[in-house]
Amino acid sequence: MELEEKMAHFEAETKKKTDEALQGQLDQYEETLKQDYDQFVHNTDATLKERFQEESEALRKDANKQYSEVQIERQRDLYLQQTKLKEIMLNRFKQALDEYKETEEYVEQLEQMGKTVKDFAKDEVFDLYIDPQDEALVPTLEKALDHPVIVSDRPFYGGMRGVLRERDVLLDFSFSTYLEQLEANWALTGGTK
């Protein structure tokens, strides 16, 4: 082999070795970059997933809070409407009671209440009380019941109360007690529970 051939062969071998070394370094560098990229993607995905979960939880809590606030506001409005309706209905009922108390049926009902107390008491001593507004009915009721009727010192909006002295029992047929029960049991459905 001649010198030129040796030089060409040496140059080709050197170039081949250099290319192989460079290719090895490039492959290694590419592998390192790929690992770094994969790690970056993994870390970014994990960070985004965590952030997404945090944001989702924050949004859920905010939505629940807003829902609760709306629900509380609606319940308050419903309560106010129910209270207003209850007041209107009770006022109408009281007005109807006032009109009823001017009728003969009311006097008959008082007589029936007195008879119920009298029947319940049997031979026991008892007192019959009427509302101060009904004082004018005392003579009529005493005659019908053949028993003294006392005008109560406490108004009870009509009706009658009977007290059995020996057993200390109150038979309460007063309209105020009925109104209190009606008001206590009032439901939005427009009636009582």
C-alpha cells in the first residue's frame, strides 16, 4: 500500500471512528433529552392533575355554598309568606268567629258546652266560666243550664270553661285555646297538621 492509500484508509477509519463516537454521544444525548422530556411531562401532568383536583374541589365547595345560600333565602321567603298567610287566615277566622258569636247558634253551642261539663262532672261541684264579652248571656245560660255561670276575669275570646273542683280538672272549650292550637299546628298546606 502506498502512502496515499494508507492516508485515505487512515482518514476513512478515523472518520468512521469519529462518526461512531459522535453518533454514540448524540444517541446518549438524545436518550437523556428524552428522559428529561418524559420526566417533565410526568411532573407537569401530575401538577396539572393536582391543580385540577384542587380547582374542582374549590368550585364544588363554592357551588355548595351558593346553593345553601339560595336555599336559606328561599326558606326565609317561604317562612315570611307562610307567616303572612297564617296571619291573614287567622284574622279571617277571628272575624268569622266574631260574626258567629252574634248568632243564636253560638248561644246554643255555649249551652251544649255547659251541658258537656255538667255531664262530665256528674255529682261533683263545678264552675262554669264564660268570656267577659259574653256577660250579657249569663241569664240565658243560667236558665238553660240550671247552674250559675261566672264571668271570667281573664278573656278567652269566647266559648266556655268548666272547672271540676274536687279533681281540679279544667274542661277548656274556649276559642282562644282553639286558636292557639290552630296557630301552633299551622302548616303551609293551608290547614293544620
